[in-house]
Amino acid sequence: MSQPSRTITIEQLNTFIADAGLHSSHLLHILHAIQQRFLHISHEAVNEVASHLGLPISQVESVVEFYSFFYNTPRGRYNILLSNCTSCGYKSGGENLLRMLCHRLRAVAGKTRGDGLVSIDETSCIGMCDHGASLLVNGMPITRLDADKIARIADLVETETPLADWPADWLRVDDNIRVITGDLTAASGKPSRMASSSTSGLLLNNDFVAGGGLHAMLARGIEGTLAEITQSALRGRGGAGFSTGMKWKFCREAQGDAHYVVCNADEGEPGTFKDRVLLHSHADAVFEGMTVCAAVIGAKQGFLYLRGEYRYLLPHLQTVLARRREQGLLGNSILGQQAFNFDIEIVVGAGAYICGEESALIESLEGRRGVPRNRPPFPVTHGYLDQPTVVNNVETFVAAAHIALCGSAWFKSVGTEKSTGSKILSVSGDCAAPGIYEYPFGVSIQQVLNDCGAKSVQAVQIGGPSGALINPAKFNRKLGFEDLPTGGSFMVFGQGRDLLTIIVNFAHFFAHESCGFCTPCRVGTTLLKNSLDKIAGGHGTQYDLDEMKRIGELIKRRSHCGLGQTAANPILDSLQRFPQIFEQRLAHGNFEPYFNLDGALEEARQVTHRDDAAAHLE
Amino acid sequence: MSAEANMTTTNTVTPNTINIDGQDIPFKNGQTIMDAALAAGVYIPHLCHKPGLTPHGSCKLCTVDIGSRSMSTSASDRRTQTKFSVDIDRRSVSACTTPAVAGQQISNDTPALNEVRKTITQMLFIEGNHLCPACEKTGNCTLQAVAYHLGMLDGHFPQFFPRREVDASHPTVMLDLDRCILCELCVRASREVDGKNVFAIAGRGINAHLIVNSPSGKLVDSDLETGDMAVHICPVGAILIKEHGYEVPIGRRTFDLHQVGEIGLEPVILAKARHTNE
Amino acid sequence: MSKIRIATTSLAGCFGCHMSFLDMDERLVALLEHVELNRSPLTDIKHCDPCDIGLVEGGLCNADNVHVLREFRANCKILIAVGACAINGGVPAMRNHFNLRECLEEAFLNGVGVDNPQIPNDIELPLLLDKVHPLHEVVHIDYYLPGCPPSADEFLSVLGDLLEGREPALPKNLLHYD
């Protein structure tokens, strides 16, 4: 493992940047290479990168400071990031594994140990929610953590054992695709149970042969293929549900110097991991969907924007891309068609939930902070480099590839009128069988709970923290655009869970992930976080609840983008549906101070060496 | 415009007019709601907007509620799928970035919206260190003036008291980030008017902050000059010109003599920011 | 009719707001026909009786400030934060840029001209809070009177409203923070 060097010369830095640039000149990639090699991105490195790429120093600096996985002070040779998600987080098993690891390694969370060996910190959901508590060590996921494994990790770090020599089994990430028996064409209502036979669903049945969709498209013609996509009534699988056919049509008709296809693989919503599985086991379908889209809109270049947490999937994805080029499914003259030229580049993010918002993603693709743009104009007319761009979710492209192959009638054979086809769910939390489930749209929450083996359920969070918190009285509600739209996160909270702790977790998540562009979200998410901490600490009153409701509604209605518009959902939902979780924590009286008065005297007590009665406040 | 008229879909729409608080306002193609309003002498509170610079839409002071007689009923609009009444259907938008479209019914100067704006202004005050009595900009400060306009008496929320930097390295200009409200007027003025690129925003969330584009990160090593628009456009006291403190006494400053809602005040504000012997 | 009873105090402030209150000049005479002053630096009464209105100048910088503020809250039906320091910490809050230890060491150990350097620790002295805070972070405040200081006209406007049983409504032309 390379030693961090604090005496690096500018020449060495320059050589390194030039070498890194041979692989990819994308700002995020060069910064990642520097972070890996030197364990931080120094001010000198920022200046040199700016000079190499011909960018303003301030742009490089602002990017380094924006993304969670870039640091301007050195991290440890082992940089360990534990997920803080409610499903794959360091507290999800009941014990505080972060504290345990810090204790074992005599490290302080957030700080690099004095000898530079290790740094330990927490990070937002890493998409391993079906694997229990998980972490990233130098970018590699280790799942199924428990106290024993934490102790062994500490030993391996302390002995500086190279990551390659750690138990291979630890790095294994399973697909956990759960197969449901029963008639998939029935929307819902029929009892079903898990079994190992039968199909797993419309898209996951895995008989997709690379190139099949493209051959079918050529046979049907491009117009015909767009018509199939439109007639399938496929809607975006990220959660917002815009018509895919319409999006492609608008982009196809938009004037521009070039058109672009972008696959949004920045799956950051806590509790979502379906894209991890699709990219791992259905990458051909993803790339094929993008290629079909390219043919329809006339794009020569595509990007797959992969979240930094999934960087470990990059070699696999590059292999699939290389194979597809060899097969004539990518590159020039695809399938021998003279004018059909298209290739895909993978750009890897660096820890920023906001980049899942399509215009923020485009900003990031262009090498800037992930700040959502003003809309209109929309990406279909002014996207990447201000050119017409389609941005679709991973699952949307998979569905599109299958529709190109099998047609719209096949797709519409399941689902409901306004939500055709199937939805792939990421089920996690308190259930017997967390994992990937594919259902026809219209399935009820109760059905999913039955299938995943969830008992005595207190609540379900549909669509992740930005979605909706559902109480048992509403478990008959149905997933679909008519009722409960979802990007696929399905988090189960059993009776044993403290719901307030979960709401606090979500509030911290949003405050951490707010990009800071607009006032309501930048300040409001922090105000909500502080209010919840006050209440959870037993220092809240009815006044604080009323304030949270007022601020929450303002953020929801007045924020710039979807992050702010949904950040208050967990609080507003739980205030309405689970008021008791707040009320039972309230202090007596009408008003409680916003800070700990006695704690505020501690520094003075230390400086003056006083501890008399007057040196304290109640 | 009465509430009933708002709900009616049969009223004819005058071509190229929008309606703000019952008043028909003409607009030209390409104008935003803010452009049209200001041209017609209608004030919509704003901080990050300055005519002539690319609209930004970050401060959200110009939040207005908008409905339209030709409102979208496309199935993709999630709002239309909910079972709420017309009232809830009204969209909240930033007037400075939203194109004017014929027939828009816009609420602007209403008690509810001004309450929202007051809360947003309070957020801006408490996230920074806005100690007006100790600030040279007092009386010439647009943040303060907007707060006066909205009748803000206090910051309401607990103070964040962030520790932020002062950059006094430049011979004639100083930067006090305690007062920065992240409006990016200086960022845009430097790029779009001065033809430079002196400022940018770095970091994210509540830690977002203004940075200087220079090898050292210090103002002295940038190409900023006293005459730059970026120096004078700061609505608060984050960017100040040295050695010109309190030349105009408190009580005779811009917003001691003017209301922020007076239309056409921009040249006055900018002129006040310049000093005679610069 | 009994008089309205008012208490006033200055916490981490400069007494400038009290000086401004006295700027009412001859109008004080008319005011005192309707109000009586209880605990106040102007009367030297040391503790509050039950009062109708409390006017608190200054923010909170030490433990004693907290005790006094709580006494006011407990005894005053309507508590008004008066002036910039009471509302957001004001000039004293500029020390929040530094740790308390840094402040004390600079003032009592390392400062220019310090004789017999030592940080005072007599138990008679109230301990300093690590940060200066506005009043509304510790007790509920009913109304705010901004300005540094608020003008005599502002005091009169708000007290006038309260004396006549109205919700105070400071006219915008009197509103200023400097």
C-alpha cells in the first residue's frame, strides 16, 4: 500500500496527473486518482490539476470541497467509511459498530490517526441494505458486519494486511434476487410465497441476450421502436415517472450540435440497491437500453454516471462495454449499420446524493459541483453541454431494452393502466428475506410484506427518506403512480424499532446532502435536524413540534429541487401518522432552551478551575 | 382579480400579459416574471437577482405562487394526480427564473407569501453573523432593507454563529464571509461584466462558502480591481472597499432615504457603493 | 386605574438602550402617569415583583445573565427583547469567533499592558458562557424591539400599543437594526 507523501514535488505531482489523465481526463477521475495516491487533494494539487485541465482553480477547489469522497487533508492508508443508513448502517444491528471500530483502532471518528494508518468516518447509505451493516474500505464494500468481523478488521488494519489478502468472502456482494411464485399477470391480491422455481419477474428473468434488443429494433425500424416505447407507457423508474417515450421523442426533436444519452446510476436514496444488482447481473440490458435510446434520439455519445459507492463495479462494467464493442454492439457501425455509431463512457461520482437529480448529475458530468439547474430549460433540450440529452434511470433503460425486444403488448401485460409493467423493489430492514423483488405495478404493501417475511411491522418507508412513511392502517395501499410512486426503496421497520431515531437519521441525511444552493433547503434542513436532535434529547416542547411543521412545510413548498421538496417528508409524515413518537419525548413546560446551559459553562469551569454551586446552571 | 375569476377557465387571456395580484402586466417573449414585473413597476422582493446578470434563483425571496388558466393536466405532472383542490395546485416558483407565459395568474404581495419571505430572510440572518451595528454596510445593505420591507423584527431561529474567515489581503478590497449570503452576485458580475472569474462557491449544504480564484485562495493574488462590478454589487457587507468607512453617516444612507421596493433603485444602490475618489 | 408595572434590565449590553429610553425626555412625564418602574437600573430595585412588562437589553454572556433573564420571564407577563444584543447577541457576540479560553487568555494573560496576569476565578464572579446568545434561545420572548439602540419613538410606539391593549406593531418607518 502506497505511503502518503507530504514531500511530494510539483514535478512528481505533474507527472502523476499527466499519467492519470491518460486513462480519463475527467476532473472527477483525476481527483480520485490523486486522492488514492496521496490520500488527499492538497492545495498544490488543486492548482496543478487546474493548470493541466485548463480549468479555473476555484472550479477544481469547489469540486474537491463538494464531494464527500475528496479530502483536503490526508486520510489514513486505510480509509474506512461505515454506512449510516438505517438498513446497512453501523447501528442497524443494534450495536454501534463505528464506536467499536474506533475504540479497537484507538481512532477518533472523522480524524486520521496520528500515524496515518487509518481514518474512520461515516457515510450516507452505500446500497448494501440487503447485507446488513456494511462499510467501504478504500472504496471496497465489506458487508454483513458484526462485532466479530469488526475486531478482525481492526487486526488486519493494525497489521497493515493488504486488502487483497483480506478474506475474499468479505468482499462478496450477493444479488439476493428473491423469486416469487404465483401468477405475475395478476396485479395483486393473490397470496404468493417465496420459492426457488418459477420466474422472478418481467425484467429479471434473465433470458436477455446481448444484441437481441438492437436486432429487434433494426427489424422494426427506429420510428417503430419509439412507437413501441411510447405505446408501452413506460414511465421513468427513478420515481418521478415521466413518460419515457415522450422524453425520447422530445429529445429526438430538439435541435442541437449533438445529442446525448445519460444513464443515472447514482442510486443514492437510502434503502435502494436495485441498480447495484442490475449493473452487476444485467449490465447488457442497461447498455442495450442506452443504445436503443441513442438510435432513437440520434446520439453518438452516452454516459453512465456511476455513484462513487459502486466504484467496485467499474471493472465489471468496463469488461461488459469492451465485450459489447467486440460484438459490434457499441462503437462505429453498430451491427453493421453505417450510420449507427455510439459509445458509452462511465463517469464515477464521489459521494453526493444530490447528483441523482438529473440536472445536478449533468453538472457533475461537466466537472462541477452537483447543483441542480434552473428549469426550464429541461435536459431534453438543454442537457449535457447544453445539448439535447436523455437522462434515464438504470431500470428504465433495462425496461426499454426489453420492450425493444418483446414489444409493448408484452410489457403492458402486467401492471395497471397508468403504471404499466413491473417495478423492481429493494426490500430491506426488519424482514426475513431482504433483497430484490420484482412485482407488477399495483402490488399492495401488505403483499410485499408477506413475501419478504416481515412480521409485527410498525411502519414502512416507501421510496426512501424522500418518499412516504406508511402506517399499518394503510398497508393496503398500492405501489404505482396512481397511489404510491416509488423509486423502489422499501424499508421495513418492526415494532422493536425506535421510529424517532429513524426520523432523526433521515433529517441528518438531508442536512448532510443538501447542496446548499437555495436558502430554504440549505438552512431549513439544518434547522430541522437541530430541532429533531433537541426533541430526541428530551428537550423539545410543543413549540418545537409546531416550528418543525412550519419549517418543514416551507422547505417542501419553496425549495429549488426535489431534495428540498422532499426533505421534510419523514417529519411531516410522522408528525401526522405517528405523533406519539414525538409527544412521548417532550419535556414539561412551554419552552426549553436551544442549548445546554450547564454545558455552556464547562469551558469556563475548566479555565477557572471552579466547580462550586454557582459554577453550574440547571 | 377576484378569487372566483382565478378559478374560472372561461375567461379570455389577453395575449402576452400575465396577471400579478389582479393587475394585468404585459411581457415580451423571453422575459421572466421578474423582468415583466419590474418593467411594470411591480416590486417582487429579491436578493440574488440583478437586472443584466443571468438569473440565479437561489435566495428564493422572489417566491411567487402561480396558476394558469391553461394549466397542464398531463399525466406526468404528479400534482395533478393528487386529489387536492385548485388552491393546492398552484405552483411555487422563483419569479426571477420562471419565464412569463400568457395567462399566468400570479400571487405576489400577499400576507402568506410575505410571511414565507420573512422566514427565508430570517434564515439568511441566522446562518451568518449579521451584526448590523458593527457593519459598515448598514443602511446601504439590501438584506437589511428587504428585512425592513417584510417587517422582520428578529432572527426568530437560534443563531448558528458560524466561524468564517476574513480576507484582508487585498490592498483596497476586503472580504468578510460572516456576512456572505451566497447570492453569487459577485460570482456572476465578475464573469459576466468584469470578464474575470474572481469568485466561486465551494463546499456544500450549510458549509457552502465563497472562495477566491487564485493560487493562494487569497484576494490579493486574484486579478480583482477596485473598479470591478464584482466589488460593488455585494448586497451585504461581505465585500467592502477599504479606507472608505462611514463616509456617509448612518441616517443618510440609501435605505434611510429609500424603500427597497422603489422601482429603479438599482443605479442608486450601485452609485452609493462607489466612492468619489476611487 | 392602577399603573402598568414595568421592569427593565441590561444584561450583556452597554446600557445604550436604557439611555435611548431616557431620550423620551419630557414625554417620560406623561408615560409615568400610566406606568411605574419596578426592578430597573433607573430605580435600583434589585428584584422583580410581578410585572406587566419586562424590557431586557443585552444578550446572555454569563450565568448571572441567565438567572436575571429567568427572573424576568417568571415575573413579567410580557417580555420584550430590546436592542440588537438581546435579539441576536450583537457586538458582544463577536467573541463567538473565538474559544472562551482564547478570549480570557488574551484579556487576562497575554494582552498588552497586563499586570499580574491571572484569569479571575473568584466565586463571586459569574462564569462566562462559551458563547454569547440572544435571549430567545433561553426563554420565550413575546416581542422584539430592534435597533442599536431602538429610538425613544420605538419605545413609545410599542409601550403605547401595549398600554392601549393592542398587539404591538412597530411602524416600518421606525424599523432599523443600526
